[in-house]
Amino acid sequence: MNRFTVEETNLLSIYHEGSKAQLIENMTAALPYMDAGLRELAKRTLSKVNALTDAEYKELSVYPADEV
């Protein structure tokens, strides 16, 4: 079951560096720099990530975003 929307998955790929803890740290640090709409998306995404166990997080198909 995919718990994340396409937008949430894209956001995860930006801040993903391997571990659940690192993703949470990276995204939380970026919150003050996001506009209101993106901040709400990030908060919703963080809430879903926090609800995952480490094993569930490892099963996600999230890859670091390619640099453009």
C-alpha cells in the first residue's frame, strides 16, 4: 500500500539521504525556508514518515533526487 502521494514522494526524494532519521532531520531543518504551501506539504509528509517503523521506511521506494 502506497501511503504517500506523488508530491510527498517527490519531497521525500529531495531530503532522503538513506535513513529515516536523516530524512526527518533534513526536512525539519528546511521548514523555516519553505513557503506556506510547501511547509504544509512537508509537515503532512513528516507526520506520515514519523508513523512508519524503520522497517517500513526501508521498504519505501525513495531515491535521492537527481541534481539538475
